[in-house]
Amino acid sequence: MARQGAKVTLVTPSAYVSDWTPNTLEQGAIHRRLAELGVEIVLNRTVTRIAAGGVATACAYTGSQRDIAADAVVLVTSRQQDDGVWHELKARRDEWADSGIRSIKVIGDAVAPDPIA
């Protein structure tokens, strides 16, 4: 987006642009490349609300509030386990035989969400 001329602000609750990259020794290069593209990097802040005209943020340590103006928001979030359907089906175990079901298994992101890499 920055290469196409958009004004980009990256907001993250982390102290790094990418939390894992200090382990792979890529952090410096990634941060430098974003900064060279003109991306404003806002560390240690959490997006608390998306509203017309921007986002509300809070300091990850103090909770102090600050709004950041934006025409659009692109969320890059963590993946979290969602096994609700499996639990609902498991709770109906008594009905399985009538439908020909012998067992159920929880699979994929419902059991172990993984990043797209």
C-alpha cells in the first residue's frame, strides 16, 4: 500500500514490528524497509475500536488513549481456536446413533490455529 502511495500507519501492541522476527534475525531489516517506505510505525499500542475516520488506540502498558486518523483499516490479527461447533455436537452425543454418527473429531484450526506463512 505504501509503495502505491497510500499513507500507512502500522499499529501493534508489540515492541517490534513483527514479534517473531527477532528470533530469525529479520527484525531490523523488516523495520528498516517499512520505515524507508514511509510507513509510520506505532509500537506498544493496541487498537481498541474502529470508528468512522480512524481507530482508537491504547498504550499496551498504561492504557492511555489516543486516536489515529485513517480512511481505511486493514486488520492483521492473531488466529484463535474456535471449536464451538465441536462442543455443540459433542453435547448432543445421545442423538448421534439416530443419524448414523459413531464419532466426531476436532481438526484443523479448531484444534490448533496456525499462521499463514
